[in-house]
Amino acid sequence: MTKVVNYLSEAFEELRSNVTWPEWAEVQRLTIVVAVFSVLLAMATWGIDEFFAKSIAGFFNWLKA
């Protein structure tokens, strides 16, 4: 248990002293960029899914005819 506590205290010290944290404005800007691209990727995935679903349904309807 002592090793775990020692590891955690050293990790927090490392975060406090050696990590360069971005400015709050940069964090907000990058969060917006990630959110926008996530929505765009989700919409593109949905669009491709709809296209293939309709294509496959159309193909099977064509086979039935």
C-alpha cells in the first residue's frame, strides 16, 4: 500500500511541477473544435448508414420484383 501512495503522490507532484497546462481560452476553443467535428463525424456516419440501408432495401425490392 505504501508503494501505491508513493506513486500517487509522485504523479501529482509531476502534474503540478512539470506539466505545461494550456490557457483556459485555448481549452475552450479546442473543446468547441472537438465538439463540432464530433457532430460532423456523427452526421457523416448517419448519412452513410442511411445511404447503405436504402441501397440494400432497394436491391432486395428489385430482387423481389
